[in-house]
Amino acid sequence: MLTQPLAKQFPESALYVGHVGHRRHTPTTHSFRYPIFQAFVDLDRLDALCQVSPLVSRNRFNWASIHDSDYLPDRPESTLRARFQAAAREAGHTPPEGPVFLLANLRYLGFCFNPVAYYYAYDVTGQLALICAEITNTPLERTPSLLDGSSNDKDIL
């Protein structure tokens, strides 16, 4: 007999494709819309994901690479998951025990422009439990903002 509900299927790592746009009305009207893609990666499976192609690596130069130092870099914890959990605790949240996914730009040929990185943390039942948006306003200023994943406030993100 089951004592706990069966876990829902968690998302899988993937590339998300979309557009980014901006419109300004003053002092002159200006707008743009560009196609983008971002990686959605399971923080516990980064090394395995980087073995999918010789063009992708972790913490070393390649066509595409994920460098731990590009995400929550001001934290002393060694892994990205541990850094996320520490940031969650500092903000008064209990980090969920399920997988944590990162949606962000990777480095391409050594360069990375990442104005916002999103962390999606799930509990063991597969429910989204916590979201973190790591905002990078300047190269020296990073702000992690956390949101309870059960929030009904659709205007936050």
C-alpha cells in the first residue's frame, strides 16, 4: 500500500525558444523584437547534460558552456544547488527537496549576457514550490528575488 502519493513527472532539461522585445515611447518611439533561446537545465544533472555533445562543457571553454561562476556567484557554497538553497533560506524559505532547474543563457564562445536567470524548484511530489529570479543589473550587481511557487499572483514574473 502506498503511504505517499506518486510523484508527478518532473520537467526535463531542454532549450526554450521565444522572443524578447522592448518598446519605448519617449523621448522618441523605438521598439525591437529579437528571437532568443535559453537552456532549461537540471542543476543535479549538469555534468551528464554536458556529455550529450562535445560542443558543450561545464566550467571550461567551448562553443557552449555552463560556468558555475555565472550564477549566484557571491555565495560560498560549492554547487549551484547549494547556492540556490542558501539564497532561499536567507529569504526565509525552506528549500524544496525535489529537482531545481535553471532557465538562463549559457556562455557561447566564452561570452555570456544574462540579465535574468530563473530557478524553478520542485517538491518531491512534482509541484512547483519556489521560483527565484536572479536579476543582473550591472556586472557588479546581482539580486535574487524569491517567490513561493504556489502563489496565485500572475503579475510577479
